[in-house]
Amino acid sequence: MPKHRLSMTILFIVVSSFFFVKAALAASSTLTADEATNWIRYTVPLPKSIKLFAKVTVPADKVKIVCDAPSDLVSEQAVKELKELFGAPDDLASPQFTITLTIKGPDSEPLKNLKNSDQAYRIITPDENNIKLVALTSRGLYYAAKTLQQLVRAKKTANEVTMPILEVTDWPDMQKRGLWGTDNFAHLKWLADRKMNLMEQISALGVDENGKLFARLKEGREPLITEGPRYGIEFSPVILHLEQSSGHIMQVYPQVKGKGSTHQGVMCYSQPEVVDALAEWMVQLASLPNVTSIDTWMTENLAGAVGCQCEKCKMSGKPWPVLEARAIVNARRKAQERLGRKFTLRVMTAESTEFCNFQVFRELPPDVELVYYHSLLTYNTFRRPMLRKYIADEAARGRWVGVVPNLSPTVGFCEPFTGADFINYRMNEFITKGLSGLLGYATPRVHYYRFNVEAAAEWTWNLRGRTPREFAYSYAVRQGWKDPEKFAQWSETVGPVGWDVFGSGFPNEELRRSIGTVAQRLEKCELPPLGFILWDAYPSPWGNILTEKQLNDDVKAAAQGVKLAKELGIDSLIYESLLIDGYIRAIKALYELKQIVRPYGVPAIRKDLANYWFRYYVSGLEQARAALPKWEETVMLSKTDPRFTGKPVEVIDNMIKEMTDVAKRLGFYEN
């Protein structure tokens, strides 16, 4: 049994020594410390304060659900899910156990001063035959029902349920927690079970057959407005980066095309029609059922081009991102006037606005929510803080600030990554710096990275609860795996190595031809020192690895991870371990070759050593190439689903060929 910390999360396991509890609950049976600890592992996120006293076993169909709360979509869903769990008829006359759901009232008073109190809840047990779920809002009530469901399902049999005798007080550290893009719309129930409450999807924008602008949901995303609201999920439709959406606006209003810029997507924000067009899109999106917020993404990348150079824009004295932000805010005002009601506006920055983000922030009214995004600075797996000081300062001023990080190892390059330490590190930074929102990106599919997404849900709700090891242990318990301790050991062995590999852009940065492939840089003797990150953005091939000792330790840990995965006998973990082991061995070989290869070639006395490391490099990549598609097969929901590992396999193939060619040109590699 591993040792588990008791930190800011208050975990009370009250056993038979508390005789007064047992006396009050005569028909219940007490729990051993181990039994109570393991039962709590079925909760995710871990509640802030949970006191588990005892248990009562009753027939499932003798549990009555009583709702004293006002009826709305979310409270109705809480009741519905509880009734489905127990299966008792609504007209149950003689219940053996009653669950009562209540909003407000005296029992809710302790919740009012908690952070994000609108999502806070209590679970209390007045006696051995009753549990009360108490909250200030229906969303808090829903989260209370989620926690209770997790505990009950853990011990439920075909005909009986074991009810916990408990007290819980819980609330989230971060206000809004969720994902944007990919297939989040297909996993809403699963995400809501983990208390995630914000989802975004890019909208379908265009011009209809009548020459009018339209904005609507993309096909297949309907669950975001039909199911999501029942689960307490806020859906925000997205207006895509404006330089990428501007073509539709220019089609209707040609006069808005920017002047004096080489980028075709630049608009002139001095033209009032830009505001009119954005307002039209906002009106249509805000009119979708249950939509109360919209996210507008600022221009992402002008590829070095300037903004509009017309006289009005130049005379404004403001950089173009400030004018763009002003247009977005004015469009929101106009859209609200047309609708006759307010909606929440969220604005997302991008790399093109980075140079003047501080001025952009001052242009946004205090009630506008701000999301920080920069494709190079927020989509990475660096082992260093993500947020620049001015972002944290903006949050400290009281503005709602969110962030868009990758929860997968990379973006546009599908590989396995079980990264408890990485996710914990990121969420710790976001919460300690005062951020209010997470819009994680789990690409190409949410279910490819369930562990990391669940970890993000865990620590955005309760940062000081479980350690990365404890989370991994509890995850294995929830999966029903036979050896949670060994999985926790595997996770803390392989996860940090994967973090070092993926945070070093290996091998995905091979696609960034502007900096050259590793084989090319080796041949030209241009490989950087360990820990080097070019322009604070390009870490290839070992930016996350600071010392030779760290590299050697990673090689040993990866080999141990393969051994542990095989002992666990879980295919997805075996293939992930083989891939990471192959990658880190290739990095090790590359590092050794860097010490050997010189501008004039390879010294004769080191030829055999070079030959060894060339082969070591190739064998590592061959192992990774073989493991990657096999891993994908273990996480696909259907054999007919699209596959996403083809491009990485192609990149690995090219890396093997390029390095083999370099070795041959150096005249000593033999097949």
C-alpha cells in the first residue's frame, strides 16, 4: 500500500474508534482505513473535503430520490441520473434510503464564502437512512450528484447498492474548465462526469446563396446545444481568426479589404462594415439555443505582413490589433442592441497580437473575458512556465483570463503521452497565477488522451489534492486495472521521459524545415548544446534535456518503463513505452554522434563507435515506428475511424533514411 499525503485537501477517514459516530448509525457498518481510502479513489476530481464514516447496503430499488430544488435543465439531469443509477420507481412508498436534493436553505450557508461558490456543494448524512445534496445553484447540485454517483457505482452490484455515510464540502479552484475543438462534442457526458464545464467549437461561417453572411454550428456539433446544457456545460461558438474569416466578409463588403498589405486576409478596421459583419455573426451565434457566450479569435498570423495602411488606420495612431479589438467590442455592443439582451464575449489573442497584447487588453472592457493563445508559446511541452508576466498581471487586476494549452504531447502530430507530471505542472502554473479558465486542446481525439484530460479536470478543480503519483494510482483504480501501484510506478517512470522527449520537439520538429532536420544539422556540425531552445520557441532536438546525466537517466527510466508495462500487460502502455524508449535512445545516439562527427568527417579511431551509435539511432526509431500505429489501434473507438499516426510514421521513416544517407556520405555506415 503506497503512502498518500494529506495536504490542503482534507481527507478524513473515520473508523470505529469514533464510537459516537457508530452509535448514531447503529444499522451501518464502519469502514477500515484502507477500505475508505480506496473508495475515495473512485472520485474524480478528488473533493476538497471528504469525510467518510461508514456504509449502508440496501436494495437498489429501495432508494428514493427527492428533489426540493427549483426545476431547470441541470437539476432535472441530476435527478434523472440518480434515478437511472438506482432504478427505483417514482412512487416508491417505503424507501429504505432517501437522497434529497436541495438548493439554498440553512445547510447551504457554509458554501457562500467559497471560491466559485456557484459550483460548490455539500453532501451530508443526517442519519443512516438519508443523504442530502446541497448547493447554491443547480450546477453545484449536479456536481454533488456526480460525486455521489462515483462512490455508489464503485460498489454497486446487480441488485444492491452500498451507500456511503459521509460529509463532503467541495468547490473548484478554476471557474471554467474545458476543451476546444477536436471531438469534444462526442464526449460531453464523460467530460461532465469529471466536472468540466466549458466547450468551444469553430463555427461554420460563410455567405449564403442570397449573398448574406451566415454563422452556424458545423454539422455533427449539435450535442453542444442539446446535451451540453443539461450537463452544466457552457458552449461558446467560435468566430475563427479574423484574417482566416475575412474572405467571407470581403465577399459581401469588398471595401473592407486592407490597403497596403501583402496578406490577403487583412481587413481595414476603419470601415464600419467590419463591425456590421462581426455583429451579424454574433447575433446568429448568440441566437442558438442555450448559447450565452461567444469567443472571437483575433488574427493569428500575418506571416510578417503589416496591417491595413490606409490613412484612417494610420492616423488612429494605434497598432492594427488594437483596432481589431475595438471592432470586436463594438460588434458585441451592436449585436446586444439587436438582440435586446447581453451575452458574454470572450476574445482570444494570437502570436500576431503578442507585440501589443497589453494595449489590446486596455481596449477590452472589464467584462470581456480574455483567452491567451500563441501557437508557439501555448502549444508546447516545454519544462518551463508558459505564461508571461503581463498575462498574470492582467489576471491579478481582476479580469477573467483563460489559456489554450495542448493536453496532447504535440499539435498536428499524433503520439501517445501519459503525462501526469506535465499536466500537474501546467495546471499548477495556471491556478497559482490566478487564471479563471482552461480551454485545453486534446488533438486529434479526446479519447486518445483520456488520462491527460482527466488529469486536467482533476487539478483545475483541486490543485492541492492528489500528487501526480496518487492521481495515477486512482486512475488505475477507476479503470479497474489489477495493479494500480505498478501503474503509478510506470506513470512516474515513463511520464517524465515522454515530457523530456516531446518537450524537445522530437521528432515532430523535423517538419519545421526552416531549422533543418537533425541529420542535416549533425552532418553540418550545427546541433545545439543540451537544453537549447532556439528563439525561445524551437526546442529540437533536446531542449527539455539540460544535462548528460538527465539524458542517461531518461534512457534507463524508459527501459524500466517498457519492463513495467509488459508486467502490467496493458497493450496501450506497452506500445507507448516502446515508442518513448525508442525516441530517447535515438536522442541519446544523436547526442553521442554530435561528440564524434567533425566538419572533416569522423576520426579514424572513432569510426567503430560512430557506426555503433548510427545503428543505435536507427534501431530506436525503427522500434518507435513499429509501436506507434499499434498504439493507435488500442485507443481507437472503432476500426473504421480515421487514423492519425500516418504522418508521424512517415516522418520517422524519413529520419531513418536521412541519417542512413548521412552515415553513408561519411563513408563508414554499412547496412
